[in-house]
Amino acid sequence: MTGNSEPAASSAELAASFAELYGREPEGIWAAPGRVNLIGEYTDFNDGFVMPLALPHTARAAVARRTDGELRLHSTEVPGGVVRLRVDELAPGQGHDWAAYPAGVVWALREAGHPVTGADIQLTSTVPTGAGLSSSAALETVTAFALNDLFGLGLSAPELAVLGQRAENVFVGVPCGVMDQMASACCTEGHALHLDTRDLARRQVPFDLPAHGLRLLVVDTRVKHALGDGAYAERRAGCEAGAAALGLRTLRELPYDGLAEALDTLAESGADESVVRYVRHVVSDNERVERVIALLDAGDVRAVGPVLEAGHASLRDDLRVSCAELDLAVSAAVEAGALGARMTGGGFGGSAIVLVEEDRADAVADAVREAFAAAGHTAPGIFPAVPSAGARRLV
């Protein structure tokens, strides 16, 4: 199994490349991780429950303040030179490609009244892009943490996460929920984060799979997804339409034991068939998060596997955000003896997770690779998901 856990460049090397690029030393270096979501998909913008964990893969930023209103951005991962912007000219809808994520954070901070007067930023990352592992949230979070420290803004990790979400929603134009930014900002090593996205209440749930003889694998299908293409927004709109038709503010207000009656009500009212499916998925996935929490609290970790499979079936059949490669990763893993598997993240490509006995992990990974080869798919990237620390200052 492969998968880098940190950028190839050390902090010293990143600082040296910053100095070469900008002609001065950085004032510090920060890191923010990508995440994988154990359970609870498309629930966060419905005020529901999620359960992500941070990955060892991080975005890193070497940063120094500017006082002249200029924002200079460079990524070691993207061909091209330095992107130069004026902080007082930043506005939603300007584009800027990858640079929109850190630039959006600067815009969100300034719009909220925080005195960010410019910065030089050098970024590097090992969070796979387009893999459903929140590479964009890692860029937003690492930028927010760095600027918060350097400009003495005094914002908490959840406040920075919310500003990162606003940057992605408004500046970039992706109507995501807050899970990805909260995971990057607030996860802790060795734990999964049980997050109530309605009030941002958090609980760090111990998630020590090796102690149970288990491993969680990430299967990156190499199928790139892009959540700005309308499919994500269409599902969010459908969920909102379902809530409105039921007289609810959000689908979080619909309890699981009232789901069957609510679905009948929607069908009788002539609601679109897709809306009925979306409502069924969201309410069921909220219940699955609660079920996983109960199993982990009881120490019955192996019983989480079937819950993951049920979650995948719902994402595939009700939400319809899976794809052939994700379905194959799940079925091949389970047929090879995994305890359970499901797609994770926004879908339409990206990654799946696989819960497996530790002594079967290599065999299951090989079976997935063989299945992809037989189907003519690009070889997947497979690596263990190790619950890691959230955003922090390194130097």
C-alpha cells in the first residue's frame, strides 16, 4: 500500500523555497490535513451528523505578512508562477483556479472585519486533489490558521472553519457544508470527530483500530471529481425542497422513526421522485452516524462494517453519487473478506473506505487492484487511514 503522509519538502526546505521565491524569510509554517469521512454523507448542509477523521496527508503553508495590500500565492504542486492579487479587489466569481481557495479565505476574513493587509504564501500539499479527501478545505484551513496567528485575530478553530466554508460557498461557488473545514481544523490524533453540524457541538471519539486488530483503508479510484459542476448543488436544492415540502427548516428536524410517514407525505404531494430519494438518504445516514457512535462506544467495532455497506447502497441508489469505479472498489473489497466498505466524500469519483481485519488488509488491497485491472480501470491508490492531528503551526 502506498500514500505519502507528508509533503516531500520538510519545513526547512519549504522555508528555503519561500525565501528563494519571495526574497525574504517566512514568519512561520502551518499545516492542515485532508480528511476521510467514516459515515454521514450529504448530511452536513442539512444540519445533520458527520464523523470524519483527519488524514496524515496535509497542506502546508509558509507565510509572511504584507502591509501593502498585495497577496502573493504560489503552489509547488501547480505549474506556473506566482499569482498576484490585491486584497481590496477580491470578490466572488473572479475565478483564480486553485488560488481561489486561499484568496477566498483572505476575502472572508476581510469581509468579516478582520485586518488582513496582505501576505506572501508558499503552499505545498500531499492531499490528493479530486479524490474526495478535502484538498480544498486543507488549503483554506491552513491559510486561515496562518493568517489568524500572524495578524493576531484571536479566532477559534471552529470560527476559522466557518470562515473557510464561507470562502468555498461564496467566493469559490461550491455550496458545501461545514464538515470538511471543521475536520481539518478540529480533528485530533487517534480520534474520529462526531460533529453536530447544526450547532457545531463536537465529541472526539477514540478510534484506535490497531487495538482491535483492524485497519481502515482508503481506495483512491483516481477518478477526479469536481463539485462545482452542478450535481452537488442540485442535491442540496433537492434536500431543501424536501424539507420545505414537509414544513421543516432542515431535514435534521425529521426523526428516523418518522421517515416512512414523511416519504408517504412527499409522494402523495407529488414531490419529485429524486427529492423523495434524497430525503430518505439524509435521514437514514443521520441514523447511521448515531448507530456507528453506539457501536464504537460499546467496543463492537467490527459491527461498523455492515453500516458502511448500507451507507454505500444509499449513496449509490438514493443519492446516486457513486460511479462504476467506486462500486467496484466496494464490491471487490467485501468479496475479498473486508468487514465493510463505502464511497466517501462528495462522490462522482474520488475515494472509498474499507474496514478490514489487519491481517487481511494486503490481500483485500490486492483484490481491489486486480478487480480494477480486470475492468480496465486505472490502478487505484490504496493507503491506510490513520486518525491524525488537525491544523497546527509547525514552525
